[in-house]
Amino acid sequence: MSRPHGNTKYHLEKCRCPVCTQGARDYESNRYRAIAYGRWHPFVDAEPVRQHIRALGEFGIGWIRTAKLAGVSTGGVSKILYGDRPRGLAPTKRVRPETALKLLAVEPTLNNLGARTPIDGTGTRRRLQALVAMGWPQSALSRRLGMNRSNFGRTIVSELVAAGTARAAIALYDELWRLDPTAHGTAEHRAAAARAYAADRGWPPVGAWDDDTIDDPAGFPDWTGRCGTPDGPAVHYRIRIPVCQPCRNARTAARLDTAA
């Protein structure tokens, strides 16, 4: 693929068109000005970049994937990590600042993790269980996820899930959480059975979670709008939902404070 016209094409492809020539002149002018003001830093230490790439590998993001996510050549990243082995050269000691910034900007977020990387399953469990509590049968959810029923049954209660499964569960939840399953192909008796199944297991519905708590292992469902406060138990009784543990704890703490 031909490079765009400018300074790089001037030097690497020896193009001497007006655009490339002017690009080279502008680059040199800026370089000399930066040197004069002590701001010329064409290279930076490669070691922090190397450590960051290796750290990403511990999260299941291999160096080739890191290069692609950063928009950097795999050859360049290979030289940062391993050097030029055929030529017997050691790993790169310095890199361009723009290359360093691109690589350091890659973070081990859910969207960047490899599909098979195991991660905490809290958010996935809660989303799938909440959909069942809405009346979506597990067989329907497993079909939409492209999973067989037995794998789905393990996933909905699993402590760890693959990153790809977590991403798929988020997409499915975002698609279905506001939809009535009976209006989208689910028979009423099957929706009722799904809701009863979730209720028997104490699976919180969609309304009990928000974006700040659904992925947090320390978060708890807000069944009443007052869960985790001394007022929570009374609301539980009023709407006939068993008192949750955060409400029990809040009630006990309030009684102890009163007794003191």
C-alpha cells in the first residue's frame, strides 16, 4: 500500500512531488525549532512500553493483539520485546513517542481481552438471571447466545466466564431487558415458569440492578429502592419479598445503635 504524500514518503519512497517536498521542509523546520527550545525528543525509553506489553499478556492480551489494538506494526512490537533475532540484535532500547503512547494506551478492558480469557462471572450471572426473572426461558437465552443448554446452565451460575461470553451476555441484556418476552415469541406459561424458577432461587430482577452495581462483586440488588437501609425491611414486607441480607444487616445495626 502506498503511503500518503508527506515527509515519510519523501524520505522512504524518495517522492519529490510538491506535497512531499513541503512536508519534509515543514518537518525539518519544526525539528530545528524544537531543538532550539530544548523540546526535541524523537525517542523515549522502550522499557516502560515493554513492561506494559508483558503486563497485558498476563491479562490474555498477546503482543500481536496489542499491536493490532494500538495500530502499530507487529514487527515493531516484536523488536521491542525480542529484538531482531535473525540479525542477532537485542530488544529495542528506544521507541518513537507516538509509538509508545499508542501502545501504552491499550488497557486490559473487557472489549480488549481475548475471547477465551477467563474473567469474573459476576456481571454475566446477574444479567442472565435477571432476564430469567423477567420471564425469558433459559432455552431461549441459550439459543440467542449460540450456546447449548447444558453450557448455558453452567454459565448462569459460574464464578468465571470467558470474556467473549461476558461480552455476548452484555449485548443480550442490553437487547432484552426492556422487552416483554411474551410479546416476542415466548408463551405465557413458559414465561411464568421462568419467573417462578428465578423466584425460587432468589434471582433479582432487572430493576434491582443498575450500571454501577451489576458488575461489582461487592454490590447487592436493590429490591425495594431502600435496600441496605433501616427502612428496607418494611418495604420488603409491604411488597411481599423476603428481606435481603443488606436490609437485615442495616436493621441489626440500627437496633444496636438505638440500644447503645
